[in-house]
Amino acid sequence: MAKTTLWKAVQVAMQSAIGADLPITAITKANPGVVSIASHGLANGDYILLKDIQGMPEVNNKIFRVAGSTAGTVNLEGEDTTLYGTFVSGKANKLTFGTNFSTLLDFNVSGGEFADVDTTTIHDYESSSMPGMPSPLVATSSSIWDTSDPALKAAKLASDTQAQRAFLLTFQNSQKFLMNGNIGCTLIPVGSKGEKVTTNIKLSGSGKSNTYAS
């Protein structure tokens, strides 16, 4: 039976800190992929962002949870890299999710639809196509307008400085959704007569999202 997930008691955390660049020397083609990082200091359960990845674009700007940590390697939990490109270079950064929202009214993600690429030749009797590039992910959320709220203030600061931030959503049944991107947050109040005042937040995705069952 499918695991039913409700928009109830959802924890929404935003990246509050990002660690120093950790140079990656290798990523294996395996299930799961194993990342070689000297003196990384990462523990199982930590979250890392892979960036500036050359050769294996499938993992670039994507957030992963660390598993199987050893002195010089970590596993990308749940990520099968067997058929990915051949890694050349890149970096990893540890993420800290210490900014917790308590004012959000919704969280909607759009994008990810694949464009059709026409593969029809002059020799064919009928048209053919294949999936092309997916559209970028965009998450939008409305929030109760509270200019003193620490999370909203942190989101506006990230917006003002055009800084990327990662988001971690943890649902009541422990399922998790991770997304990285640039924030738009002005703290401008919106609404109609007699209704609560709200404000809008936008997250323009960078790289693929990720999910974990628990």
C-alpha cells in the first residue's frame, strides 16, 4: 500500500550555513556512488551540496545525504551513479539546516516537465520524438507577514544578496524533500480586506531536487 503523505506537521528548514569547499578527487560509477574527499570530517547523516562538478553533470548542484563515511570517502546515499558521466573535478560543501520556518501557508513546486525533441528524419513514415531537457524547478510559498520572524528575515537577506540557499522539507511520515536555488523574498505585504496579511517567497531551483524515504 502506498505511503500517504499529508501537508500536516511539515518541518521546513533553510540552509543557515555552508561549510568550506572540500575538493573531490573521484566519484565512482556504482550503486551508491562513492565520493573520495581527503580529510572531509563528514559524518553519516550530514547533508552535502556537490558543485562545480565536471564530467558527471548528473550530480552537479544536487544535495545528498552522507552514508558509509570513512576517513577518505563518503557514499551518496541512494544515488546510483553507474550510468553517469565520468567524473573529472568538483567540490562538496557541508550544509547546516538551522533556519526553521513556522509561518508558511503552502509550498508549491512546478517545473521538471520535459520538452519534446523532434527526432523525425526524411526517411520516416511517421513523426518521432524523445524527451529533451526538463524545465527548471520553481518553488513558491506564501507566508504569514511577520517582519520580525527570523526565518523570513534570513530569506530576505539571501534574496537581497542573491545568495543560493538549500531547503529541507521533512514530512510527518519522515519523507524528505531537498532543493537548492536562489530566493526571491521582498517581505512586501499582500492580501484582501478582512483577510490575514501574507507575503510571498520564491525559490528558483539550481540543479536537481532529491528525496529520501526517511
